[in-house]
Amino acid sequence: MKIRRRKTAIMIPSTILAGALGALVCFAQTSPAPKRADNPAAHSATPAGASSPEKVVLKVGETKVTQAEVDFLIGNLNPQVRQAVASQGRKPVGDEYAMMVLLSQKAQDQHLDAAPEIQRKIAFEKLQILAQGEYQKIAQGIQVSPDEISSYYTAHKGDFPEEAEIHEFVITKKPADAKAGEPGLSAEEAKTRLTEIQKAVEAGTNMDEVAKKYDVPDTVLVDPKPVTVRKGQMIPALDKAAFDLQPNQFSAPLETQRAVVMLQMLSRHQPDVKSVTPQIEDNLRQEKVRATMDDMKAKANIWMDPDYFKEPPPSSGASEEPNAPAQP
């Protein structure tokens, strides 16, 4: 069971849109326009049965913006903002896009695009975008085989933190200055309720029945299903309590800032290869990416001015080897 929360509208932050638009505009000013048919982001952002991606959906003076270009922008926003766009519509995106184009037009009219500082910024933006694109291409092309995963797991088995199956019982603490009707219990009331829950579980009551009897929305959380936690995953007090327990033992009620928590340990075990495969794949992929980058650097003709890139001198406060005591 999950604590129910009131849904709130997600506003589309103009600064995020402006940042995404700025990067795309800088890149577009120094790069040829991409072929629409080769743009997967545009296809994914366009609903089935929609009009042609080449349809002009925005005009700012003589500048025309196509549906594909707006869809490409939306497809490159972060997931939370894309969700906001899906629920609130594309109008805020259009407003931001239009303002960016308008400001860009004015800057070009004033020949700001010829200013050395602006040119350096545009070149650097393009450098970042191309480098990121190539990095992603390299990472996506790297394969990790099952044999590599198995070998890595065997060699690093002890590196993976221990896991535990636990039941958790959480009661929201009511603040001392809480208003009437505000959910939660005092710390003492919460501890008494947790003791009742513990006795019911120890008496052999079915966990679904325990949850049905004691669970109170926004106040008492009794999840009838056990959860798997990894050592170091929870806050230190809860983590220590969980992994100090023996199977089927209960922890004492533990107070956090907003809740009183009791844990029941069901079992402890080292994670098997299946449960850590995603982590191993990620580790191996990163290792291979680093190896590829190192190989690229080794084969490239890279030179750095030794005077400009030299290491800074040690600061006066840096620790040094102590001098031998002076002879009398």
C-alpha cells in the first residue's frame, strides 16, 4: 500500500524551456537543418493521425516553425516537463519558442551574432551537443554479455551490500502545533499502536487482516507485502535497526523527524546475480566507455601548453613533511 497524496498541477517552468530552446537555437544557427524523416524524437512526439510534421505551426514575422521542430523540442525536455506539456497543452511551449525566435531576430538585426563572445558561446554549445551525441552513440553501441556479467559477479560478489526482506510499519507523527483534524498521532500514541500491530503479527494474524484493521490513510501505513531493502539504502538509524535484527524479530519503535517506524526482519541474504544484473551492466558499460575514451585520447594528437596547464604550486597551508628537529 502507498500513502495517498493529493495530486497537484505541475507548472511548466519557462526557465527550463528557455534552456532547452537556447541550446537548440545555438546548435541550429551553426548546423544544417536535420532531415525531418530521420528525426525519431519528432515521430515519437507526434500523435497518430496528426498532420504532417512539415506543417507550419508558428510564425514570427517571416520566420516559420514547423510541427516537427516543436515536437523535437518537446521530445528533448525532461520527463516531468513533458508530462506537464501533455496535461496542460503546447501553448506555453509556443509562447517560449516565439519569444526565443523574436529575441534571436532582434539580436541578428543588431549583429550580436557577429560578436566574438556570442560566437564563442555558439561554438561551445555546438561542441557540447556534438560531444554528448557521440558519447551516447558510443555508450549505446557497447554490448555486455551474460558471461561478462557472471564473471563480474563472481569477482565482486562481496562488493554488493547485503539485502533484507522486511515488513515496515509507519505512523505519521502529529506536530505539537497541529491543527484540529490534521492527520497523525503523537509519538506515544504511535508507539502504543505499533505495539498492538506487533502483537497481532506475532499472534499469527494474516498480514492482509492486520493491514485491514490498522491501516489508516495518511496516518498509519501497514504494507502487507514485504519489501526488499539493501544495506545502506535507508536512513542510518533504520538501516542499523533492520540489519541488526534476526529473522522474524521486530525493532523497537524508531522516531524520525516525521514518523515513528517499526521494522520486522523476515530474512537476510546476499543479492543474487539476477537482482544486481542492471548494476553490473551499468558498471561494465561505464568501464568500456572509459576504455574507449582512453583509447581515443591515446590515438589522438593532443597537445597542451605545459606552462598554461601546469599544476598550481602548493598553497602555504598545505601539509608537508615535518623538518627534523634542530641539533643542539
